[in-house]
Amino acid sequence: MNSDTVCAIRRSLLFSAVPAGDAAVLLDGHGTLTLNDGDVVFAEGAPADFLFLVLSGDVLIDASPASPQLRLSAGDTAGEEAVLTGAPHAATARAAGPVTLLSMPAGTLMGYLESHFDVAIAMISAMAGNLREQVREITELKMQSTAERLASYLLALAGDATGKAVVRLPYEKRHLADHLGMDPATLSRAFAKLRDKGVVASRTDKVEIADVATLRTYGDCAAFTA
């Protein structure tokens, strides 16, 4: 058993209540998948035969064509709500760039949970908390204009920086557009609208912010709409 795989399970919030000695039980029959950009992890309406743990890279969840997408990264799980309820997948998941996933058979997980009620309750609680956070994020994004969404995202990347800051986008702009619920052309227009707020995007992944406080004021006050 690969010790790195066991450690990945232990670091996952969903599996935080699983005793250390039981990780190997959950990994019985598991597999490791390496996917390329755009490859489907699971499709909407498909049976939930596996739960997926992101080991590296990012996965996008398409809740609906009109909504911002959810982005999962290393340590996040995908498909757990379908596996734990026995329902088909409610959305499609795709690789956003190269991604490596651990696939856990649904039958293995459910068999374990049947005899570990306390762990099952802890998993449901963790899943509910994660769902609340995802709903909050999507709700906030949908209430903002496209430029406001972009400003909020850039401010999150800037963190506690003050004054002038340079941030780097963690993935391609087309994937950023997907995450923010817009198409690439709309993202370009949003960047253009932020120029008078001191935001300059390069052709690569670098974005310069002339003054973080000015951008933050814009985001708080919603100075204009898209």
C-alpha cells in the first residue's frame, strides 16, 4: 500500500473521522487515474460507482451552464453526495488541466460505513458543511457583476497584501472564466473594466494590482456593474 495514498486519505476533510488503521480498508480495490485537460471524471446522470479524491491538479464541477463552476483541488473529494445517497451524479466533473485522482469503489466505502455509524455521521456532517460553503460561494458570485467577481477573486489571491501587488493566476484564463461563470470574452471585458481600478493583466498568468485598497473599495462598494 502506497504510504502517500494513505496520507492523502488522512488529510481529506471527508475522511478525517476515519481511524488511522482503517484507511487501508477503504483503499481496498482503489485505483489511480491520470486525466488530461477536459477529460470527464463523471457525467451528470451517470451511476456513482466511485468516489474520487483529488491527489493533484484541479477538477471543475458544472452545476449548470448558467452558474459559476465549483473548482476542486488536492485534498478535495468529488461525487460523495451521489455515492452516499445512492443517486446518480447531479453534475458533470471535468479535469481542468492534468489531474491525478484516487478512485474508491462506492461498494467498499458503503460497506465500511454500514459497520461504522459514527464515521458515517461525521462524513455526512462534513459533506453538509462543504455544501453550505459551496452554496454560499455560488450565491455570492451570482449576485456580483462579472467585474466584481473578478475583483473578488484577485483580492483573494492577493491575501493580506497592501499597496501594489502582483498575483499569478493558478490556471489558464479560460478555466478562470469557467470558475467565475462567464465565457472567455466576458472575462476579457471584465479585466478591461478593472483597468481604471489599477488592474493590468499580462498575456501570461501575471496580474498587477496598482493598489489593493482601491480594488477592495471597489469590490465593497460595487462602483459599477457589468
